Amino acid sequence: MKKPYTFFVVFLLTFFCGVLSPLSGQWLKHDISLGDPNPIPSMDVGDLDGDDTLDVVVSHNVTNEVVWYKNKNGGKIWEEDTIDANLTGAWLVWIADIDGDGDLDVVATGQKANDVVWYENNGGAPISWTRNPIDANLYDARDVAAADIDGNDTLDVIASSWADDDVVWYENNHPNWNKYDIEDNLDGANYIYPADLDSDGDPDLIVGGWRADRIVWYENNLPNWIRHDIDSKIDGPVIFEAADLDGDGDLDVVATGESEHDVVWYENDQLTWHKKIIDDNLGNALGVTTGDIDGDSRLDVIAAGFSAHKVVWYKNNLPADTWTSQTIGLMNYAEYVKVGDIDKDNDLDVILATFGYYNGQDDGDVYWYENALVDGYEKNVKFTPFIFSLSQNHPNPFNPSTTIVFDLPKSSNVTIEVYNVAGQKIQTLLNKKMQAGNHQVEFYAKDLSSGLYFYRIEAGEFQDVKKMILLR
């Protein structure tokens, strides 16, 4: 995906064994973009036009384009529009509110032009975009991300150079950018994911070294960065994400090893990392993400296999250390995967992009799979829980909103409040009598600074507190 990888072609579909077992259910496939003869090296999802539906942004490496697809009619109709038709070697795209004006902008790299740029969302119908330079001299610019690195409530940008083995960050002094080095010797520096791994309130960085066969994290100790290994023996790390998979309140890491055909997760045990296999036979595993697919308040894993030609959902059965698998869809050269509620029916759907030009014939296509599981989300929420429980918020870290799920085995007076690290109450999210069942409440942190926050539930005699991280 991120380079002319040496792909180990697997033509037979993978059958799972060991800790994996099949899962029944149904996914309905819908087209977003078909027949575009351009490779798609990356994709992101967000509400670009402010209509409360998720849109899709993709890059086209050969035609040098960044385009977005407007979600109309609950994902049944998609309207294509160009953000930039002249970003040479367009590679990775990342959606974020760079200028802090309340709407979502787009950050991107131009691999062949050595460019890091951001596109200001000017609104309108269709949206007009202003291209702004961040760096025109990052050789072989590949991956990019956005996070509030220095804690000043503006989003900074992080980028990597594949050829020069560099990781850098750009301080956002809108409209100017100050460039700082993080690393100049991570062989094949590629994907970047910001996350507060040490729970100190600022974003750290997870970065892969593809040629180094290594995943590292950089502890944010500005003006310095301290490098730590997560895994120094993963063959071809491609994409990763931080999420609390085991529900213990800290962030774990899920990743793919493209050359090993692995989907793995690393349990965060006070920043000691225990590697655990989810699937060791997903041909050229590339894209990976997390989300609560079946509504059981546990984060599942979704991954795409390039030469397996499919996207797979792995149901999280923790604390039992097993994962139940289901093939969501079969598609040539499945690559990038995201989750989001495309049709606004209160469950998570799956969005998939295919790389496209690997065999010189296939197009780069984008699809979404509607979550219509027989034993899925809607069925789960109808069960009366046996015990009181408060789940970890998702997403976490979040910006600017997150969902808190809780279970009530009987009708109760429920109070949910949010506190800062000083113990000051920030907001009361809920204070009323609720019926037995599975419930959720949204927390919107529009005016709060990045950092660690706590949410507390009181329901009858039941009390619990969990922490969450706002990452601007």
C-alpha cells in the first residue's frame, strides 16, 4: 500500500483456525465509487459539509487527485467532488479541523512532489477548498496525521518521509508552520497514529518502520521525544490504531503485519507490550481499525487482506482471549478500511477502499457495507442486562465527541457527570430515571482543552468511574 511492497500473492481464500471461529450474520454492500482507473492509497471518513452524515475522502496517486464523496440519502447516493486535481503523487489524507473554525479540513501528502498541505474548508454547496502549504521539502512524503502536540488547543501536523526515514511535526501558528524533527533514523518510516499511551494528557505518537520491521512509540516530552519499542520483530508493519480493546482503561494497539499476513494486538500493561495474535493468515493484511460492531460494549477489530481479497470482522470475546471471525465482503485487493454509521441507524458500518492498479487491470473502488447482522446491534440492545456496568467511551481518544454506554438491570435514577483532573465537575450528561436496558449518552467537548477527563455514573447503589482522553 504505502510503497511498491513485495506482495506474497495468495489466491486461495483464507480459512480460519485456532482461536478463530466463524460468525453468522449479514452485510449489505453498497457502491460509493466504481470504475475509477486510479489507485487509492488512502481514505478517511468525516462530516465535511456539516449535514450530520459521514462523507468520504480518498487520494488518487496516479492522477494526483484528492476527492471527496458527499453522502446523500443515508449512503444510497454519493456525489463526487474534487478537492485538489494537482497534488503530485497524492498519498495519505487525514480529516481534521486545522483552523479551529468548527468545520473539518483535510491534510494530505504529495509523495512525488515532497509536499505536505492542508485544504481549508470554506463551506458552500459544493464546498470550496483553499490549498495551503505546510512543507514543500519533505522528501518522499508519505503519511500524515493531526493532533494538538503542544497543548495550545490548535491541531498540529505530523508527517513521515519513507525514503529519508524521517518523522517530523509542524507547529500550527496559523497561517505559518514551524517544523521540528522527531526522528531521522526509522528505516521506512510510514504510518502515524497519535494517541496518549501513557495517560499523561498529551498525545504521543505510534509510528511504523516498514523496512525496520518495527513499531515504535514516541513519548511526548516536549521539546524532546523519547522513543520506545512496541514490537521490533513485526514483518512489514503497515497500519495501526490505539484503542482500549481489553476495557481496562488504558490504550492498547492493534496492527497489521503485511508480510506476515498478521493481524495482532498489543496489550498495554503499564507500557509493557504483550503481543497477541488475532489472525495469522489474512493474506497481506493492510488496513485495520476498531469499533463496536455488534453493540456488546466491547471494541472489535476490522481488517482488510490485500491478497486475501476480503475484509474481515473479528468479534472481541475478551476477557476470553479469543476472536470470532466473519468475512464482511470479498473484493480484489482490499486495502483501506474505516468504520462509521453511514446510514444513521445507530450501528457501525464498514467502509472499504481497494488499491486498484496492482495487476494493471483492476480499478480503485470504494464501497460501504451496511451492518445488517442477524445477531447484531439492534438485537443486543433489546436484552435486559444482568448487572450494572459502565463501558469505556468510544472513540477514545476523541475529538470533539464520544459515546458512553451503560447497562441497567433494573429501572434506576441515573446520574452521569464529567470531571477534570482537578476534580472539578465539567458537565452533567444525564440526571433522570431510566428503564432497564442498554443505554448510551453523547459527550460533546467543544470548548474544552486537550487532556485527561473522568466520567462517573451513579445508578441506585451502583457507582463507577472511567477516564477518557480529549485529543485536539
